Amino acid sequence: MNRLSELIIGLRQLKGVGRQKIKQLLDMIIAPQALSFNEIIEIGQTFHLISSQICQADIAQALAYARRVIDECDQLGIQAVSYFDEPFPESLKFDDQPILLYYKGDLKILNHSKRAAVIGSRSPSQLGCDFAFQAGKILAENNFVVISGLAVGADDCGHRGCLEAGGKTVAFLPSGLSSVYPSSNCRLAEKICTSGGALVSEYSHLETVQPYKFIERDRLQSGASGFVIVSSFSPGSGTIHTLRYASKYNKPIYSIPVIYDQSRDGFNHISQKNIDFQIKENTDLNCLIENY
């Protein structure tokens, strides 16, 4: 890991300092990697991006944490890239983009010209599972990178369908990469990497899983995709967050009639939220994928 990664990890440990403030701060400095952690903080305090109440003990603790993360990532085979770095994927440069990514596998596939997300409920019907699996498979057969979140249910099926077709898939996680969430999909996570795909997270292996991290993960799935294919879901499903971000980032949302019929309440819910979607016959969706 480089100096910028260390700075970003440390800054994120300071109270009241999130990714947007960090990006604003680092963007105003010509060569932030040439400055010490204390100098970066002083600039942040000057421009009221970092509280003047933060003491030296807090600063020392944040820097020690950053160095621990870096050392342990090296031991665990986890890599990191900041938005300043050349390897940072172009597909993740969008409004409210991540500023630091931890990853295993081949991050370059997120620059592939054809990328699509397959998402849906954690407890889909059998028909919903089958559709997610087939969507992942057809996408892979047409040279798409398949994006999802490694969750049980539709995500799991989308990843597996892609892998069965010999494709590459990316899983965005709400957890660190040393302890995959959910643990039941550890083997799937390993296969994703050994098959040329990637596991990606905004969170270090020292962070705990929190509810808000699932929502933040959902924005990455939508942001990184050219379009989204949604399987069965309900109004209370976390899938709603991914669809909301897809709408925000102007990413088309597709499904098929049988899924619409099964998930009518979910689709009515997103309609009320002014989230547009298109219901296509299977042959029409396949044609769209083949001719993308």
C-alpha cells in the first residue's frame, strides 16, 4: 500500500471525518502524499473540514490504526487502492464515489466495457433463484462482468450462474475481506477470485459489519454497472437501496414478466418512489444483452 492509502485510512478514524470531507481535503492539496499526517490535519482544520477539538492522542491513535491495517493487509493478501491511484477503476468514479478500496483478485475487470449487476431478495422464490442464475449465466456467455453482493439468495445465484458459464464476477462486500460476509459463502468468494474475478470492499478487515454498510455497498453495485437486472424482491428488501442508487446514477433496471408478477408489491413500491424500470420478455432481455 502507498502513502495515500495510509493517509486516508488514518483520516477516516477521526471523529466527524467521512469520505466526502477527505476527498474535499485531499483534492485541494497538490501532493498530499508529500505531507505528514499532522500537516494534512492542520490544513483540514484551517478549512474547517476537521475539528479543532481533535487532540494529539487522537491523531496518534488514528495513524497507528492505519499502519496496523496496512501491515495486516500485507500479511492477509489484501490490496488497497485510493481514488488518486492509476489502478482505481473508472467505473467507480461517480457522485459519492469511494475514496479507498480494499480488494482481492483482479480489480481491472471493473474497467471492462460490459458490466451488469444481478440483484434481488435474500429469500427469493425458486423462480427468482432460477432467473438470477440464468441472468448471470447469459451475461457471462456474452462477455459481461457480473456484479453483485455475495449475499445468500439472488446475489449468490447471479454469481454462480456467471461462474458456471466461465465468466468473471465481482462481489462488493459490506465487510472486510479477511472474514467474508456471509460466512456461508466463503467458498463462493474463493471461487470468484480463483476464476479471475474480485472481492471488493470499502472497509478494512478490522471493521465490524454495520447495517449502514449494506446500503453503502449497494451504491457501489449500481455505480459500477452499466445496467441492473433485478430478480424477485419485496418492499422491505435491501434490494430497494440498490435500485434507488441505480435510478440516481441513471442505470437502466430490467426484469421479466414472471418476476414482475411475483414481486408486484416491490415494483409498485419503487414506482411510487419514481424509480423507473423496464419489464422485458425473456427473448427481448436476451437480445438486449447479446447486442449491448
